Amino acid sequence: MKPTVGLIGLGLMGRPMGANLLKAGFPLVVWNRTRARAEALAQQGARVAATPREAAAACDVLLTIVSDPPALESVLWGADGALAGLRRGSAYVDSSTVSPALARRIAVACAERGAEFLDAPVTGGTWGAEKGELVFMVGGAAETLKRVESVLGAMGKKWFHLGAHGAGQTVKLAMNMILALQVDALAEALALVTSSGVPGERLIEVLQSSMARAQVLDVKAPMMLAGKYDPSFPLRLMHKDLGLALELANQTGVPLPATAAAREVYNAVKGAAKEDVDYAAVARFWEKALR
């Protein structure tokens, strides 16, 4: 029999992840702060829990994927929080992007309840979540990872065991730094080219045949050229992740000057945005030059 999975967080990533778990035949219990977001999964066979604690108590493997550290802390330690419902012997996998320190704090809390924990943030965007092709970056015990591989396999194509608790979050923050800097660099380059009278499409043509080509630019360049930024990875979350990376850098004594500069650009665009946009919208910082 497949283990019962609890899923907390049904946003852009959580909903398709839940759908893939159901397709794979896992009994699924879900909870989301906004209950309406659970309706589609309920129609596909998921049971909707009334609280995070109820969701945790009903499952063998708990999965969370929420927006930021405060949201995760609320889900775990708030009123009717999930930690209070964790069953002894259960496994808990957090796929949110938070700080390594918070991941280690959660690991201690789980151990106190006799539960196992993995920090396992993901990369792949909404398209990866929909196709079941996410990549998991995992921190924690290898034995726990082995135990939940069938669950991860319903949502992802690959997972990496990177070390002890917090290692998954550390690598995820480093990964997102690279993505943010690449997209920021493309936005700057497009501004330089177009302000010089050369269409941005010409830069992209050359870029695709050069060593500067990167898969993320394949996805984000069309958004920038069209000026349409429907969120696959919201800018507000990338801004949050850059802040977490800089926080970790302060703790370890590593200077991140490029990341600090990029975060200021993302911060300016985030402050001016009136809607939820993809992080490719960092190009708006130079929108006068891009016209």
C-alpha cells in the first residue's frame, strides 16, 4: 500500500504537485490557508483537512511548500500547527525555500516528536511541477530520503542528497542566486542593446549560439521581449530568496557584492509592481530603454 501523503501549501507549485501525487495513486490529505484552492484537488480525490495539525496527523509522509519562513513557521508552530499533529515514525519533507537555520530548527522539533525530517526545496518552475519533472535538493539522513523516494518520484525526475539538515536549503539559495543574476544580466544587456538602436531579438539570436546561452534565458527572454510576465516564479519570491542568501552570507562571512546589487534592482521592481509578476519582470527596471 502506498503511504498517505499530507500536502500543505497549494499555490503555483503545490497544486500541480498534489495532482501528480493523486495520479500516482497516493492517498492525499491537503490543507491550504485559502480553502478554495483545495477544491480542484478535492474533486480529484484528495481529502481536505480543517487544520495543518489534522493534515499532519492523517498522513505517513507530510509535505509542505509555502511562500516564506514566516508562513512556514505559522503552519508548523501556529494555532493547530502541523508539528503538534506529526505522528511518531512519520516523515516530514519541506519543499519551501527558507533559511538553513530554520531547516535545522525544524529537524530538532521533528526529532523531539519521533519523526524524521528532510529539507528538500525544488527547482523546475511551474512547468516542472505540472509535468512531474521537479528536481529536489535534499538535506537530512540518507535513510529518510530512501524511505520517501517513491513520493518524490511522483513529483520529480531527480533528487540530490547534499548532506545534513540545511544542506538542501543552502544549495537552493545558491542556485537561485545564479538564476537571479543571469536574468538580471540579460535584462541589462537587452537595455544596452535596445538603447543603442539594435532590436533585442538580435541579441537573443546570437546568445543562443554562444557560450552565454543558459536554459533559464530560453524561458525568460521571450517574456522580456514581449513585456508579459505571468508568474511562473514570482519576483516577490526571488526577492525573498536573495535576501535569505545575503543573510546566510552574513552568517558565514562571505561577501556577495553581485547578489547585493541585484537584490536592489529586484527590490525596486517589486516595490513598483501592482500585480504578481514573474522575476523576469526585473527588466522593468530598464523599461524606458527597452521601448
